[in-house]
Amino acid sequence: MTQQNATRLFEAVKKDQALQQRLKATANPEAFVKIAQERGYDFSVEELESEISKLSEEDLAAIVNPGWGNRRHINPR
């Protein structure tokens, strides 16, 4: 069930610009999960990682701060 919450959050983010900007401004996955939990989406960092791996580069760039880690840099250094 919690994995589905991550999927549902990503769908909601596509429609909610304010949420999208708030999540993109997060400094790390833990902060991202905390914001999601405040909105009623309960999932772990591991489940977030799993869902992120399924996103296209465009969707990833729209939702996740690219500074989280090397694997997520849209434009590698």
C-alpha cells in the first residue's frame, strides 16, 4: 500500500504546482518523505527510491531536486 502512496503522490504533483515547487526545494529524500506525509502520503525513503527509478528524466526533473545525489543529476557534472 505504501508504494502506491508514492505513485499517487507523483500523480498529484503533476497537477499541483505549489506542491511540486515545495518538493523540488527539499534538500534530501527524508525531507521529501516528511512533506509527503504531511499531505497524507505514507511511504519510506526506500519506496521513494523505487518509484523514482521508474520515472522518466522529464518527470524526475519536475519533482525531485537534482542535487540529492549523483545518480539523480539530470545533467551530470
